[in-house]
Amino acid sequence: MKIYDWPTGPYPARVRITLAEKQMLSKVEFVRINLWKGEHKTADFRSKNYSGTLPVLELDDGTFLAECTAITVYLDALEGNPTLTGRTPLEKGVIQMMTKRAEIEMLDAISVYFHHATPGLGPKVEVYQNREWGLYQRDKALRSMHYFDDLLRKQPFIAGEAFSMADIAVIGGFIFAAIVKLPVPQECKALLAWYAKMQERPSIREQLAIVSPPH
Amino acid sequence: MKIYDWPTGPYPARVRITLAEKQMLSKVEFVRINLWKGEHKTADFRSKNYSGTLPVLELDDGTFLAECTAITVYLDALEGNPTLTGRTPLEKGVIQMMTKRAEIEMLDAISVYFHHATPGLGPKVEVYQNREWGLYQRDKALRSMHYFDDLLRKQPFIAGEAFSMADIAVIGGFIFAAIVKLPVPQECKALLAWYAKMQERPSIREQLAIVSPPH
């Protein structure tokens, strides 16, 4: 299998954490797509993923799988031992919901802020920017940190009692927040404590070392 | 189970089509949340779904499930006979990807157009609008119709050889396109032929009769 990714991208990091959790990092060949040169927006790359985003998983049969959730569902199902996407119908549903919520409220919102209200990937790649929309999404992301903080006062993980793909999505949010210098507010104690605890997992600690700016 | 929904909403229609496909419509009590009065944006409703969107499924144990994909994954897994979300790892992954693609490129893009570049749900509900962003998303949705048209020249369904949740997501796009009067271009012959074929399914024909403006 091949993964098209870029080492410091928050979305690619989600799939690398997933691969590490599934002990599959060594089974994958990584192909670098340079975000800063806009290689993910070329016609050639869009023939692999119409949406022009990273990461993309290429299977040995030539199938291209894009979207972190889709890739994670595939990888987690491969050996019949799902550890990240739920075993029961209820677990599957809640994990899907919380992963999507982490995306729309936090990770994707920070991404929009980055691409629209900061220089983003630079003028050659960011051919259209809507600064007001970017700032609006930044504020939405900040509100979501308080939501996740409240949630984590009541339960140990984003989707309930067990680590899942939803936790990895919020970690993606933390990674992007660090890139755009949008720190999680200090009063979000439960959220910050959860993030510290997440880093006890080797899969996460090792991938964070690749993406996060050193202090 | 309860479903919080609104009869003419495109997203609620996706879950009602799913329920009809699974022969479960009669097992659900429907609770109306009036979109036009902004009842989905109240603090009470946000305690059920932080994102303030419809539909939401309430289980008998009090769990609230939001997000169409999450609800569909739950319902499709309930009786151990998945017919909409895939049986093999590859089917699951591709269906997840294509559902997400239908959302971000078409359905969600039309929703942003509706809420930001048209009167949307009216001035009391649309407390912030970004018209330029709405128009940008409208154009993105129009481009996606050509993408899906190309795709359907090569395969019978959105995710490949079988009907799935991804087809239902594109039907949601058609429903919203009708509401905002954004017709699918006539040259998208494969996409229009697919949509006509979709309406041979009773689940879809019956729900379209509820949501679609009569000609």
C-alpha cells in the first residue's frame, strides 16, 4: 500500500497515528506530496482524489481511498479486529458522530482559518481567500475547545469509555492549533489533561514529534 | 427510538430514506424541530446535538446520535445485515469516502450557499451570512455535478457496483439543489439518468414526494 502524505500535515498525521495503532506503519510506502508547492491541487493528484486533499491511501489493486475517516474504517476492518471504530452498532455510531464533530467544530474550522485568514500555504497555493470566513471559523474552533473540555470532565475519551478514531481527530485539531498558534485556553483543564494523557501512547507521541513545532 | 427532524429538510430526508431502506420507518417516533423558527439552534436542542443540526436519533437508552453518516452506520449495523455501508473493508472504506465526498463537494456546499447567499431560513435564524463564501460554494457544487456525472459514466452507483449510503448523500444534494433552484446541468446526462433510476426505489420516491417542490 502507498500513502500520499506530507510529514507535517495535521490530516496525514491522523492516518499515521492510525497506522501506528494498528502496527501497520512498516507495511506502507510513503509518497510525499508537497503541500507548500500545491502538489495536492494538480490535475494529476485530483485524478487520485477529486477533493485535492491529503492523505490518500492507494491499495495494491489501484483503488484510491481519501478522507481520514474512510481510510481509518478500511484499515481498522482489515484484520477483523476493530480497535478504533467500534465493535457494537452503538459504538460505531457514536465514534462516527464524535469524529465528524471533531472535524466540523475544531479541526476543519482551524484548517479554514489557516487557509483563509493567515498566509496559509502562500499566495501561489491559496488562490482564493475569504478572511472574514476564516476568522469566523477560528472563533468556532475556540468555542469547540470548551465543548470538548466539558465533555472530558464527564468521560475519559472523546467517544466515551475507550480510545478511538474520534480521539485521533481531536489530536489532529491540537496539531493544527499549534501550527496556527491558536493555543487551547488554559482553563480547558480536562481537555489539556486528556491531551497530556494521549501522549502516553507511543503512536501519538512519535507522530507528534514529527508534526509539532518544538517548544 | 425518536428522530428529531423537519419534513422538508434535505439531511433529515437522507435518514428517512435510510429508515425506509431498512424497513424501520414504523419503529421510529418523529419529533418536529422547526428549522424556520430556528428551534435547532436553541440551547435545549444543542444539548442534544452541539452542532445544532438535524436530524438527531434518540435511542431508548437516552443516547443522542447526530450526523447522517453516524446514524446510518448505526442503523445499518443493528441487525447484522449491512446493506448500505458495506460488508468488506474495501466496500466500507469506499462508501465512507464517497459519502463524505458527496457532502463536502455537493450537499454541504449547496447548504452553505442556501444559508449564506440566499435568504436561507430568514433573518432571525441566519444571524451571520457571508455571501461571497456562499457563492463560492455554489460554484463548487456545480463543478461537483460534472464530477459525479463523469463517475456515473463508468459505474452504476456512486460508490461502485451497489446502491449505498453514498447514493443517498447525492440524493440529498439533488433535494437541496431543487430547494435553492440550482438545477443539475442538462449535459450531466449520466447523473440525471442515475437520479431517474434512483426514483424507481420506493424508499426514495416516497421521501422525495415529501421534500421536493411539485413541478
